[in-house]
Amino acid sequence: MATVLVTGGCGFIGSNFIRYLLAADPNVRIINFDKLTYAGNLANLADLADEPRLSFARVDIADRAALAEACPSGVDAIIHFAAESHVDRSLHDASPFIRTNVQGTLELLELAKARGIGRFVQVSTDEVYGSLGPSGAFTETSPLAPNSPYAVSKAAGDLLVRSYVHTYGLNAVITRCSNNYGPYQFPEKLLPLFICNLMADQPVPLYGDGQQVRDWIHVLDHCRALELIWRRGRAGEIYNIGGESERTNLDMTRLLLYTLGKPESLIRYVADRPGHDRRYAIDCSKLKRELGWRPLISLEQGLADTVRWYQEHQDWVAQVRSGEYQTYYERQYGNRN
């Protein structure tokens, strides 16, 4: 039975990956490390509380001693999701992004090197490439040109991983994915924020002219790609993951309005974010060619399913928006750190 250490497993993508992998492979055991910052919600995995193949520890990955103490022997792989990830927050204070995304990645690499852990997957982002013009797409050889403190911190983590591959022979791969959407996404990101606002007939704040272009991928398509890359990706390689569904933010907003039956008058155009990248697009042909992956969930179907999930989980939304979700750990584990 393979033992996989997942960092940030209480976040949006991490919790979906844990759920996906436990269902896909009965011969895997998962250890979930999460600091439970504002975006880490242990309630995302509440239905798996009695799953014997899943364990949890509240760990700050940037704390070397705590990390070493919490990590048991016999871990076969680290899949590293844990990150500060909200660009707007990085514009106000970059220091948590440097601590988690850079120092935390360094400490995990040191742990993997010291323990001889056989595989390290760095889950990164297309934002490390910067902004594209109206044509073309990012490939794995595109230069790094991050434009926000968040993107810089992720690029720095990626370069640390690269250095441990080349200097120490660490068996590591880097993945860079486009914009994810799906269930359990914290409602500060565009889609869940807009879905939740529209369900309450509240306006949605759209940056600038709304013509920023992103490539959207359903989180389960991302999870399938990550499992393949963990198992079969070539050591030292970078793999881009994309949904092949480019849309402007305005197009996505209008699609949500149509899906929820709301009027366009609920759109509120607001001042654009400083340094807002105009366009991202991912060329994922390497992943398709080498590992036979392709996105399976169309944007229209995936978005309809996502809207339905939020409609059916309004208690989850209410607990997140009120902050009540942050008491879940104490209710489950007491006041242990």
C-alpha cells in the first residue's frame, strides 16, 4: 500500500484530490498536513472523518522541527498543494506567501531528501509564466515572468524544486495548471464568489472591462492529471495542465447569470486589480502525448454541476462566510495545535 503525504489537503484542490484518490485506488493511504489558515477547511473532508486510510495533522510546513516530528516513516510520495494562493491578498501583504510558498517548499524538499522519499510533486500554477498577448499559449519551456507577489512566490518554489532535482537527484516533477473551478472552492475566488452572490441576488464585482482571458479546468480533471503525473511523469519534468476552455471573465460572468437565471444588471464593474495579467493560455500537448490525459468535463457541464453543488450546500457556504468553519478543528480535536 502506497503512503502519500498531501500538503494543503483541506483546501479546495487538495481536498478534491484526497477524495478522488481514495475513491480511485483502494491501495493508497493518505496523510493530510494542513496549517488550517483561513482557506483551509477541515469540514471539506468531514464525510471522510472515519476513513481508516486517511489521517490528518495540523502542521505548518515552514516549521522544520514540527514537520519532521509530524511526518511518520514510510512515506512514499509528497504531493504538495499547500500554498497561499489569492493574488489580491498577496498585493496587500506578500510575507505569508513567501513563508508558505517558498520557505514551506524548501522545508518539504529537505524532508524528502533526508527521508529518501521516492517522489515529490510540486503543484504550481500557470501564473508563473506571466501574461500572454492575444495569441499563443504557455508551454513548459516558456520563460518565467511572474507579475504578482503570489506568482513570484510560486515561481521561487518551482525553482527550488528544480534545484533539488539537479543538485541532489531528487525524484520530483512540477505541474502548472490553469484556473480551477468546482466544489469546495473558497468563496473569494471569482467563480464561487459570483455564484454565492448571485444566489443571494447580490451584485458581482467585475474587474476592469472584464476582458481578461483565463483557461478554465474542472478540479476533477486536474486531479486525474495529477495522479497520472505522480505515477508516470518523468522525473525532473514540468507538465502543463489546461482545460482547453479559454473565456473572458465577462463571458464567464454572463454564463453564470444565464445558468442561475439572473439579470445582467447585477454586474458591477470595479477598478481593475494592479498589474492584472491580461491573458493566460495553456498548451498541455506534452501531458496528452506522454501520459494520454485529456480534459473530460466540458466547461458548460462542469459549471452547471458546480452551480448545483453550491445551491445544494448553502450550509457550507454560510459557515464559510460567517467564519464558523474555523471552529471545526476544535470541535473535532479539542484545542490541540
